[in-house]
Amino acid sequence: MVAGERPLLLLDCDPGHDDALALALAARHGELLGVTTVAGNVALERTTANALTMCEVLGLDVPVHAGSPRPLVAELRTAEFIHGTSGLDGPAHPPHRRTPASDDAVGFIVDTVRAHPGALWLIATGPLTNVALALRAAPDLAGSLRGVSIMGGGVPWGNVTPAAEFNILVDPEAADEVFRSGVPLTMAGLDATHQWMIDAPIIERVRACGGAAAAFCADLLDFYGAAYGTVYSDRNAGPLHDPVAVLAVTHPQLVTTERLHVAIELTGTHTRGMTVADLRGVRRGAAPNVDVVRTVDATAATDVLVDTLAEYR
Ligand code: BDR
Ligand code: CA
């Protein structure tokens, strides 16, 4: 990427409140070639409808391709307890005029990566089912993607279980395939994303941007913060998980990373879905396979988010 050029992006997501904001950032700060959807926070039909709704709200002319309705092996588990029954509860949804461009997200990913060898970032903010299927269908993608930037995992903690984060736990077998594929991988886990909490004063800044899109996003954040307050603590503030995976590509100066070996636990009684990061610093450990995001400049990230939402009308 030449300095000043916007990175070429695909966003694979399961909107989801934080996915919605990831989309807003990706479309402004990258050359967003498409959105693919996966089952996760809610069923595929809803994540796809929500992606179309967000394109409507943000005025984006980006194709939305529906992907996998279920994980590779596991039963689908969803997260209505955070995102509500629609997956994007809070604001009233405007009717969307768009329809999915196809139900072949995997084919779209493969074709788009191959059309831009070495140039394209795949940002994955849901379970890694589509990404794993794309790498199965076209193993050459591991060498032709510029990288995959995911929100997932945590070093060393989880949110759905003490050990496992939602996106990885929904489809650990897919995550395992992606982490072992050799593709250049960046991972924004919970320990990074929880450094960026969105609370009432920040939501007021978003609302003060004016315009329908910012108001919609402020309503999303109100619902999301209250859900976090109910489920995890009594502070009405939610971590902006998925946007970190975008900023790691579009604003790398806002994060620091460390190259580590990370493996996915598939069989543990209490640890299935855990991202096991080797922090020992031993010489003979397995070779590092992931750029793990370790810190996020939350103040600067908030400024980018607010400035970005102010540009949407
Ligand atoms: C992740 O799980 C989902 O609920 C969010 O959208 C995010 O991608 C956080 O664990
Ligand atoms: Ca998500």
C-alpha cells in the first residue's frame, strides 16, 4: 500500500452493533469492495438483513453477499443477550431497498482476493466460518491475501466462558483452520478491545454529530452499553470490539502488536474455543503465527470514530 492510499478491504461480519460501526469505519477509511455475512450474533438471515440495513443507513453502495448459516462442526450459538432479537436492537430500522448480491460469500471472497493478489485485507468480525471455507476452497488465498484482521479471542480471557471469546467459541474448528493456514493474521482480542469502552459521554458526542446515521449509531450504542451493563457489570459501557480489527489495518498507529504463536483449543472441558497464546518467550516454542493487538489508543480511536460518523448524513 502506498502512503496515503486507502487499503483494499472486504468485511466479513455478523452485525451486531459493533460490526455495524466496523462497517462505518471500513467504508470511510478503506476501499471497501464488499461485505460478506455469517451466522453469529443472530441467524444468517438476520445478519444479512442487518448488513443491508447498515448500508441503507450509511448510504453505502457496497455488495452484500450472504455466507454460511452454520459453523463447520458446532451447533450455532447466538448472542441476543447482547445484541437483542434483531441483532441490531435499539433504533428503528428503516426499510432497505437492497437485496443480497448472492448467497455465495465464499465464492465472492475467493474471486475478489484473486483479482487483487497481495493487496486485499479481509477483516473478519464474526465467527471464522466463511474465512475457513474460503481457505479450504482456495488454499492459495493464504499467500495472496495482504492479511486477515480478526476480532476474536483474548489473551488470556474469554467472555462467553472464562476461557473463550464469542467469535472463536461459535466456530472453533474454523478458527483452528484459519490460525494454522499460514495467512498473515492480525488478532484483536478482548484484552485489546476492552481498552476502548464506549460510555454515555462518548455516545453524546456521536449524537451531537447530527444527521440520521449518527443518531442511528448513537441509539445502537445506547442499547449496547445498557446490555453490557446488564450482563457484565453495572457500568453502562460496551467495548467496541469489532472496530479495532478495522483500525488495526486503516490506522495501525493507534495499536501496538506483538508477534506470538496462538493455537485454538478444540477439546478442553472448560477451555474449548480458547486462544492459547504463547507468552513465554522461549526460543524453541512454535513459530509465531499472529500479530496480536496488545494496546489500543482509546482516546484517538474515539476521535476517529466520532469524526467518521460526523461525515455520514
Ligand atoms: C464479538 O462477539 C460479538 O457479539 C461481537 O459482535 C464481537 O464480534 C465479541 O466477543
Ligand atoms: Ca461481530
